[in-house]
Amino acid sequence: MIVMSQLNTLPRDRVIRILKSNGFVFIKSGGPHMKFKKYDESGKCLSTTLVSHCPKIVPMPSDA
């Protein structure tokens, strides 16, 4: 029997920092879902959605 260990979750602000450092830009938020997009060198649009089920509302970090 193969037992897989549980993956550790990353803090929301750390994931956002990683996305932004890789060229993704925050587009919109709908409830706990945050959408990020970036365009690669060939002009192809890449997008991802971050789902944050925080027990409390945490404001979107500034771009500073």
C-alpha cells in the first residue's frame, strides 16, 4: 500500500508574491477567488486562479 504525505499549504500572501515575481498581474476578485494573468514572449495569455478560504477577510496586499 502506498501512502502519500499531505502537502503543506503556503500562506496566501506568499503565493501572491510568487505569482507577481513571475510576471502575473492581479485582475479581479470574486469571493475567495483571485484571478491573475500574464502574457508570455509570444503573446500567449496565461492565467491562474488562487482560491483563498481564509477564516477572516484579509485585504489584497499592495503592489509596494
